Amino acid sequence: MGLKNFIDGDKDFDHQKFHEELKDKNSELNFMREINVEETSGSGSRELEDIPFVVKDAICTEGTVTSAGSKILENYTPVFDATVVERLKDSGAKFYGKTQQDEFGFGTFSTNTAFETPCNPHDSERVVGGSSGGAGAIVAAMDQPVISIGESTGGSITNPAAYNGVVGVTPTYGRVSRYGLVDYANSLDKIGVLAKTVYGAAKGLETIAGHDEDDHTTADREVPEYSDLEERDNLKVAVPKQYLELDGLQEGVKENFQDSLEKLEESGAEVEEVDMPLLSAEYAVPAYYVLAMAEASTNLAKMSGMRYGLELDPEDFEDYNEYFSEVRTQGFGEEAKRRILVGTYTRMAGYRDQYYVKAAKVRQKIINQYKEVFEDFDVIASPSMPNIAPRIEEAEEMTPTEIYAMDTLTVGPNLAGLPMISVPNGESEGMPTGLHLVGNHFREKDIFNVAHAYMN
Ligand code: GLN
């Protein structure tokens, strides 16, 4: 395998064509927050020479505005590149700009943005998913390949991968440096890759993974050659039965999933249902939202118009409290405000034990449940999302709790910091659906191999 696998046969990458197509498609679908093409400058391996890459808006890029989908950071232009960006540039990949997302990652459809709502390339009346929605849409929209860097806290790579019909890999927590990421929830955030093929996602992850002096939560372990995709025999696949009984699991999605399981079985895998009660909507979703919002509310405290955030004229205000309130009132969208309020409440003295501490305990129990299953199985399979991408109009009418419930399939592995990959597994009502494969900690290679075999 070589870079030819990206580019198809013997063709060279046509940058001019890519740039033109990017501008055209984007004017129709709005998946980019900013197109900013840079000359390749890196001094490293040049292994990805000529491959274009784009980055979710929440990841810092030197000289290119980094707003994380929020008005409060509308004009924030970092003076440094995030580690992942630096590593891609070093490998010779070519930067093309930033992709749209939900504000600070708070959402499921990329409709919670201060900027234009991106539209799905398969049907422009439908959402792109979220929060790394633009990151998924660009991969599906463009003819030529692109490495698209996303970030997942509770499912933000799997979700847009499924809704747009592309491959999306979320690594083990600590596998990829978060240095230069505008944090959502530090104990959950993971930077990963969306691409057209498993090979593309594997190559991208291989380039950005590994220990980083600037992020001491990165693991000091060797990065295997993920892109060296190989066959795997005697695979044992677990299917949590709670997922199959999920409210809101659409019939077409379920059928595609069952077909995928048959395909895996035909290729020699052993598929078995397992009981994982804590993965139900009743436990995993509330635990995730309590923890994610608590962390988010502390992270957003720094957006006050002093060090970060919208600047107003302090002279216009009685005191600094008034100034901060106005900056935050104007700068944050509705979902961000909701999360600041709920997140602050759940960790307040008096409520902490009832909410935050309890959620942390549920999280530990979920991790233990996964550990047990991985004693006997190699991967856990499920549909990636319970539904196909809803229409933008429908999405805008859903209540927050209805939207949160859609994360049931993805919050579990995110809470446990496990690696996961979503691959396209057919269509329902003309829209793509995804197969989700979750692996044990640091076993990205397992999920890449299974996904690759599945897609071939
Ligand atoms: N939909 C989830 C949330 O709103 C996950 C988003 C994410 O992974 N950034 O928190």
C-alpha cells in the first residue's frame, strides 16, 4: 500500500481542481468555516506530500481564525498550530482550511453554530451531523481524497461519518495530543480523522498519533503502522443487546446493521449478543451529559472578554461583572448557555454528590463493563447512529433531550476512552448509514483491520 491508495491508480493530485471544487461545493453546502490554502512548509517525512487536509474549527491553526463555531471567538486567530496540525504539515500534507461545527462541540447536527448551517452532500435539506459536521461533509462532497481532522467528546466523529457515508476514526483517549484544541470536556476529548477510505483514516491517524511533550495526557507508547492493513482470523464480535432494543432505532438502520453482521459472519467472525445494561439510554446518556457539561462549564469560564473572547469597551459598563455578563450574553449561543448553567449546577456544593459524583461512578461502572466484555471479544459492533441524518427543519424542532438521546450508541465508548471507527454500511431512504466498531484501549489496529476487511 502506498499513497496511490489515496489517489486512485496513477493519477497525481490535482490541487487546482481540488481548490475550485472546494469553493464551488462550499458555496452550495457551507461545510467550511474558512478556506485558507497554505503552501506546504513542513520539514518532516514528506510522507503525505500533496495530500490535502482540513481541520475542525476548534483546533488551533496559526494565522487562520479558530472560532470553535462560536461568536465569542469569531475573531480569534491563534499564533501557533495545534500539535496535530504541526504533524500533518511536517508530513508534507497541504492545509486547506477549517470546517464548520457545533459551537464548542455542543451538538449533534452542526446546527448549533454562530455561522452558516452546513448541509448534507447527499441531500442538502438534511443535516451533516455533529459536532464535527463540516469535517464529515467535505469528505463526502469532494471527488478527490482529503484528510479531515475532527474531534469527538461523545460521538462527534462517528456521527458525521455515518450521516455523510464516510469513514471516521476516534482513537483511544490519550493516543493523540490535544495541545491546541479548544477544549470541550478534557477527560473525554479525542482528536481523530475522517476520510473516504479506511486506509486514509489509518494513514491520517498514524501521522498525528503519539506522545507529545505539550500534552502530558498523551500516552508514551509506540504508534503502530495502522495503515499496514492485514486480515484477521477468529474474530469475536460482541453486540450489546441494549442497543438493538433502543427506542428510536430506525428500521432501515437496523436492517443494514443486521446485514453487516451477516457479512462479518460470512467472513469467519463469530458474532454474539452480550448484555451491557449500563449502555442503555437510562445510564450512559445522563452520565455523559452531567460530566461533559460540568467540564464544559469550567472550560468556558476563560471566555470573558479579558484573555479570550469578544471584546467590548469596558468604559461602557458600571463594573467588570457587568462587562463579563454582557460579553457572555452576546458571545455564547443558546446551547452553550444551557450547558454552562446545567454544568455549573451539577458540580455546586450541595448538588455535587447527587449529580457529578454519581455520574463519575456510573462512568467507572461502564468502564468495568467494557473490560469484562473485552476479556472475551475483540470488537463491539453496533449501528453508528440510530437514524439517518434528519432534515434541518426537523432537527431545529427537536428538544434538547430528544437530541441528547440520539447519542446513546456513541457516549458509552467515549466515556470509556475506547477507540472506535464508523464505516459506511449501506443506505436507507437514500441516505447513508454506518457500522460502528469499538475496540479495546490502544487496539486501533484491530478496528482498522476489521473495518478494512468489511469494506472489501
Ligand atoms: N452530541 C454530543 C454532545 O453534544 C457529542 C458532541 C461531541 O462529541 N463533541 O455533547
